[in-house]
Amino acid sequence: MLQKRYSEMTEYELKQEIATLTEKARKAEQMGMVNEFAVYERKIAMAKAYLLNPEDFRPGDIYEIDGDPGSFFKIRYLNGVFAWGYRLNGDGSEEALPISLLIKP
């Protein structure tokens, strides 16, 4: 069966996918499979991003990064469900984060 893209899934399908990935991540973590766990965590963040409205995130705003306490991200622009910008405590290089990883302080 061909896997649908997250952008093609309904809200219900996305929530089902997140539940499945969360269970797989939990099992990978229990088995000490660190790399596999990290892959599932990224997939969960991507799926969650499609449940959010990119219009709720504005260029110039600063957000805390989920899973990285004390790290803040300033949005330069948005492209789909990705916020492009830079970490305030980083070297200023541009990167893209799924909007699901951004927390309004």
C-alpha cells in the first residue's frame, strides 16, 4: 500500500498516524534504539505540523523550541508547515523547523 503524504491526510488520519508513530517510538526507546526513536520523533513533529495553521506563526516572532528548553528561534519566513529562521543562541545560520516544534513563550 502506498503511504499518503501528510499534506494529503485528513485530521483524523493525521491523528491516527501520530498515535501509531508514538507507539513505535515508545517501543524503540524501550529497546534502546536511539536512532530509530529519533526518526519517529521527527515524523511525529512533521505530522503534528499539518494539524496547525501556518498563519498562526508570524515572521519576526520568537518561539521557544520544543524539546530544547532555553533555545529560542526567530522566524524569517514560512514555507508550508516549515518556519525558516535561526536560533538566537546559535551561529545565525538559517534552518527550517516544523511549526509543531515552536512554542510561543
